[in-house]
Amino acid sequence: MPEHDTAHIDAHQHSHHHKHTLMASIACGCFSCYAQFTPDEIVEWCDEYQTTARCPRCKTAAVIGDASGHPVHQKFLERMRSHWLPHK
């Protein structure tokens, strides 16, 4: 992977206020616990407008969907976690 690849950093903008993107996704992933799931498994939303998802497994607001244009496989989620949640 090229050193200048910042996709895992750019993807963070798709982890909040993103209900419309998640509902258009086929698969979602959590960059806290690496769980992968479908949008219909999301049952908790945590911001004042109820548009930021909580992971159905670990309850962390660290969810992205594939409709964002970013992958949701474990390797990508690991890169996101190491950047955004380095102390987990």
C-alpha cells in the first residue's frame, strides 16, 4: 500500500451523520471491533438527529458503509482504527 494512501483517514467523514449512506449500503463495518453487518442490523443512532449509527455489536459510533465508496473489510477497518482509535 502506498505511503501516501489516506483513504482510511478520508473515510472517517462517513462515520457520522450518515444514515442515508448506510441505508444505501449493502455492507457496513465497525472500525472499533471490526464487526461486519448489514444496515438493517443497526438499531441505535446516537446524535441529536438520529443519523449517526452505533455498531450493533460493540455499541461504538465507529460505523461506515460500503456506499461511502470505501471498503468495509477487516484490513481497511484495522487501518481506520489504528489512526482514529489508537488506544483501543
